Amino acid sequence: MRVLNLSEANAEDCGCGTWLKHWENFSYQKANFCAVSGCENKIETGAKVQKEGEPGTVYVVPLCRTCAARHGESLEIVNSVHLVSTKVSDTCAKKKTPAVQVLNLTEGEDQDALCGSWLKHWSNFSQQKANFCMVVGCGGKPEVGGRVRKLEEPGTIYVVPLCRTCAATHDKYLEIVSDVHLVSTAAHGAH
């Protein structure tokens, strides 16, 4: 995705301390490298950007100092990087809810879903779009609909978007991003 680099960001109006920390707190991702496609420099700052063609909403992305200094330029951002709003009332002012701990029940592929795949089932019933794996700190490409069970609800099986690596951790506990919609495998309706 292409974004316009507005400026290197100071977080004087953010309770997180820095915009980089703000990005980590609300993206549920941990970045080691700059978010600019093709750049492999270490991240050093959070930079304010706008999606090209969508003026008005300002986001933060993790950048190296070199890319952050490219003020006013168009940058190609890696698709797996989550854009985080700088609007403090939507982020910092709201209490961050903890991640949801689930048991991963995923085994093999997901052909047994009525929608064609469990990932499609999740998409149909969550009315959300998965841009990254929903395991806290992963940020990989969502490739399968992982079947999981909440610890406090042992009878219900849910579907969440996972990358193949996280999905392969069968019978392990995972921390799922708290604002993802968990869709029951028993959800019915138009497929």
C-alpha cells in the first residue's frame, strides 16, 4: 500500500511515550525492520503517514531514520504492517484490552468448512478483513482459518485468521489480538 510520509512523529500528545511505542501497543505487532518495502534497516521511530487517496486520517508506521526523513514523499509500505491511528481518543484514551488466550485446535487444511474454507467462513461472518495473522506479535499473512477454543468456553470452537506457521502450533496456547471477532464454527447463514 502507498502512503504519504507526513513527518517524523513526536509523541507529546500520546500517553504511550513515543509514536513507535504507540504503534506497538495498538498494532499488536513487533517490528524489527522498517515498514518500507525493500528497506531492511532497523526501525528507529514511528512516523505519521496518510494513505494515498484518503486524506484526513493520520496513521503511524515504524520506519528507519532514513525513510522517516523522506518527508512529503510517497512510500510503499509492506502489506503485513498494520497502520495505527494517531487519534488518541480511538487508541490511548480507550483502555487497551488484553489479548484473548485460546487453545489452537487447528489440524491440517480447512476444506471441511461449508464456505469452502474456514478463512472464508471467518470473513463471511465476522464482516472484518484479515490483513495479518491474529496472533499477537506475528503480523504474518493470514493463510488459514484456525480453529481455536477460549479457555473460559471449553465447548465452543471459533475460527480466527492465522498464518500457516501459527496454525501449525496444534494443541498450543496462543494469544489472539483482542479486537478480532471470533466466529463460531457453528455460525449459519448465507455461505
